[in-house]
Amino acid sequence: MLLDFSTATGEQVRAACRAGVYTSPTPGLALGYVQANLVILPRDWAFDFLLFCQRNPKPCPVLDVTEPGSPEAKLVASDSDLRTDLPAYRVWRNGELVEEPTDINSHWRDDLVSFVIGCSFTFENALMAAGVPVRHIEQNVNVPMYRTNINCKPAGRFNGPLVVSMRPLLPAQAVKATQVCSRFPRAHGAPVHIGNPEAIGIRDISKPDFGDAVEVRAGELPVFWACGVTPQAAVMSAKPPFAITHKPGHMFLTDLKDTDLEGE
Amino acid sequence: MLLDFSTATGEQVRAACRAGVYTSPTPGLALGYVQANLVILPRDWAFDFLLFCQRNPKPCPVLDVTEPGSPEAKLVASDSDLRTDLPAYRVWRNGELVEEPTDINSHWRDDLVSFVIGCSFTFENALMAAGVPVRHIEQNVNVPMYRTNINCKPAGRFNGPLVVSMRPLLPAQAVKATQVCSRFPRAHGAPVHIGNPEAIGIRDISKPDFGDAVEVRAGELPVFWACGVTPQAAVMSAKPPFAITHKPGHMFLTDLKDTDLEGE
């Protein structure tokens, strides 16, 4: 019998990952539950990274940070184990990708600190519920993402450009999207830019730096949101001796509901 | 000639402190400029404290964190020097108050990290501008503050109860205050409790743990906000070998305007 993961809970998806039976991307899974980015760093890099997130909350909305050595994201997913509960991971050494395992038990160390960071899926669900279409979901491709000429505020060894995601919208939809997403500051919040891509250093909207291009139709404006790829890019650029992240699209399912992130 | 500090800029107040000519409390100074709490800790305590703030954003809304050893709060006050730019400080060793100097040049170390934390003055100005009265300002006393039975989320060596401030309001004013303060998440945001003090562990509203009692009139509800004394109490309770804070009421004047803190 096939389990319909779209109506599963966050805990059920984590259990399926832990058992090794789910190793695929997570969009559309456990609808209504908050999905999250994961960045794991050694303790002596953790302060700089937490400060980077603190200074750049729109691309890096921190949902939970573990105690050094603890694999449980207590505040957002009880009885979770970050070593096994994601479908797939990326292991980095000195900024180089060295492995894409489905668990990280063999890589675990007592000095590792895990950062659970909010993700755009939360506000995309809210947009669709508010009748605002999301083009890349309609076209069944990955969201287009771009490096901008906006620099993040540096912190210690971390620095880098703001990476944005783009969704094309009619002007009235862009207003509605701003209202809806403002309610979710811990899932990237309101857009950072509307309209002219060149003003933020994007030369060709049809050639995203990450993800897939989507159609921008007559009358639509490109609307840009701060993107969770920003902290990952900052980590890769800082080249810590050791780091682990989720594999793109293979997110961490929390116990939080999307509505829990509404408000301040 | 007397300088009217109420119409001064944040920078002018900092300069007066730096010159040693201003050593008094700061309420009412540089109206419209954001005033802030200050906590300074050694580098090896900074991660735990930043994590405590991250996990408890309502009592601990971080506005800026300096690089270790740097006395400049670059993000909120250009050319500032946190060693001299406050009217008065408190120096703590192992959780004990040992000195109340007007500058901390002789205490400075290359491993110190400074945390600049939002303050209730910001939302009190917004309340008064919205026609919501602030009793302790009317009565010209310090705001009443209480320890609650609500525990902060612990982080490393930091833990402790949520400390709240209280302002009595008519029900319609409490609604208006919630709307106004929701716009200022980096200045303690919306109230955490309205009404029955006993429900949050406050036995006698006429006996605050810090500050002064104020009159609660017939028909008024006590309205409680997360308070910036919370992080200071957590620091004192954790007893780090060395710490510096502002002297209560003697805040750090930033270049930010109150309106800069509006929004997400």
C-alpha cells in the first residue's frame, strides 16, 4: 500500500526518512507543516554563523539552533534526530562537496551545531491559499533563483551576496503577496524587490543562477524574495573545514504548522 | 547655555557622554531616536547569549552585535564607541556588581562582544503618539517590572524567568496598544499578557520586583510586555566571570529612528 505523504504529519515524514524508506525531494509533503533548511557547523564556527543569520534575518530566518553535539531540534520537532530525519544531505570539506548521503550518522561529532532555517514553502502555501498563483509550482519546476548585487551584512568569516527567488505576478497579486508574506517574517517575509531585475544586478531574468527559468507573462512583474540559498552560499564561500547541509529540495520536516509562523 | 537634550540627535547624546558631561538617565533624551540596552560578555560566552536572545526574541530583541574586541556598534550607530558613549555602566564579576563607572576604557578587552538590545522607550513613544497614555511617565516614576512564572527558553549556560513590565490600560486602549506595539517586534513587540496577574505568577501588582508601583484605576487592565531586564537577569544568574551592562535607565542612544524599527 502506498502511503500518501502529502497528508502525512511532519513526524511521519521524519520517521520514513529515518527508516531509510524516503530519500526523495520534499515539496508537497506533509502539507501545512513547516519545512526547513539545515546547516550544520562545528562549534567554533557557530557564533559567526548565528551572527550572520541575526544580521540577515530575511534570507536566514532561524527557527532552531541545537546545543553543540545534540542532534535533536527540540524547539521545532520533538524526538527528532537531525542525523537521520532528512531524505538526503550534503557533506562539505573546505567548501568542497564530498558526499551526498541519506544519513549522517558516520559524520556526526560532539562539537556540531545545527541551524534549522525557515523556507519559502511556508509562504507559497499561504500565497496559494490566498489565490495568488505560484508559477514554478504550476509549471512543475524548481523556483528560479538569482545572485544579486545586494551584499549581506557580513559577520566574522561569513559574507556574500543576497540570493533571491522570483515569482512573476500581476501588480494586484504583488500587492496581495506582500500583505500575505509580511505575516511570515520567519519564512523570508515580504518581498525584497518588485520589478526591474537590473536594479538588483540581475542581467537576464531568463537565466537564473540556480533552479529553473519560469515564464514572465505580459503585464506581470518579477517579484523577488530573500532566499534560503543565501546562507548556504555564505557557508560554501567561507570554506569551513567541515559542514553538512540538506540536499537542495530535500528539507527537514518540523512539527510546526505553517500558521505557527504567522505573526511577529 | 543649557543644551536641550530632548531635541538632540543620538550622536549628540553619545558625544556628550563620551566627553563626560552627561552621566544621567536617558528617558526623554533625543526623542525619536532608538535607545537600547547593552550587555557585554567575553567571546566564549557570546554564542550561548546570542542563542538565548535568538530563542527569546520578545524580551531580547537584538539590534546589533559587535565583532569580538570592536567597541563600535556599526549597524546602529556609526563612529560609536561603546566604551564611552553611555552615561553610566555596571561592571560584574562572577555575577556580583563591582563597579558603576561612567566609562569602561580601563575594563576593555580584545575578547569582548557587545549586544545592543531594543528597549521599551521605542514603543512607549509610539503609544503616546497614538493617544494611549503611559501611566509611569504621567506619574514620573520608573516602570513597574515583575518576575513571572514563565520560563525563558534556555540556551547553554543561560536560563531564567521572563521579566515583564506593566502599563495599566482601559480595554479599548489595550487593543490599540496591541496593534501599535505589534509594529515594533524589535522593541519587545505586542504584549505577552493582559489581565489577571496571578495567571503569570505575579501575586501582588502593587509590589513590583523592579521599578516603581503605579496606580491601576477602576476599569483598567494591567497589560504586560516582555522586558529588557530579562536578558540582564539571565546574565547575572549565569554568573559569567566578567560582564558589563548599562546602568539601569542609562541607555545607549543609537542613530536609528523609532520608525526604523517598524515592520517585520
